[in-house]
Amino acid sequence: MKQLIFLVGMMGSGKTTLGRQLAERLGYTFVDLDEYLEQREGSTIAQVFEQQGQERFRELERQALEAVVQEYEQAVVATGGGTPCFFDNMRLINQHGTSVFLDVPAEEICRRLYASDLSLRPLLVDKSLPDLNKFIARTLGERRAFYERAQHRWDVKNYNIDRLITLLKP
């Protein structure tokens, strides 16, 4: 039986970390959509942004999403932060699997991101902490309507992987 679980939410919300744990616990394959796209393209996300632009990146991201849907039977997929917000990607996600919005407050996302290597995230390169705070608050506000189209909302403040597994079991 085909079982795909898609984690959606802002960059820094923990999709990759939770996705790896969830996949391991369920015995599913873990797929990081950004890494999958990089392997397909033979370029990093930053290189694609720099050389081909964000619009082309979003097209490649859609193609990678479609390929993942076709390729995997049982997988936990950590989408990119913007994936649900372009084309009709949220419809595709909900049509082919179970979607979970990892709802993390903007302040927590900023704290996590600022502690990471911002140069790996094309939309955040060279942002100061105040600029990062503004960017995350604005972007989360713009994207929230897409994320809320997920079938489940997971408040990471009350994080409990066992409850999430129970919620997601077919």
C-alpha cells in the first residue's frame, strides 16, 4: 500500500530532523526534497538559485516532487519551505499522501536559523538578525495559508513523536 507522508512548514521548522526520526520509526524511506533535487540536477540549491533564478528552481522543485510521488511507495518527505506555495503543489501533496504542517513560531524559527549556516539558504544569505526576523515573520505570514491546507497541523511545542505516529497510522 502506498503511504507517503509530507512534512510542510517554514525552513528551520524541523522537517528534516523530524522526518528522519519518523521514517526510522515507521520503517519508511526518508526523502529530503531539496537533497533529492540537488542529486537530480547535480547542483546545490544555492547554485540553481544563482545560475538559473528562483523561478527555474521552483519548476525543478515541482518536477522533483512529481518524481518522488512516482518513485516511492512508503516514504516520509521533508519538503522545502516554499514547496507548498507554488504551482498546485499542496493539492499534489494532499492527493498523493498525508500532509503535516509543522507549526513553529517565527521567533523559534529565527533562533534556529541564525544558529545555522545561512549561506546554505539562498533566501537568507547575508541577513542580519533583525533582517532575518523581519523576513521570517513576513514570509511565514505569506505562506501560512498554504501550510494550513495540510491535513494535519503539528504544534512542535507539544512535540511527541509517538502521538504523531498514532495520528498518521493508516
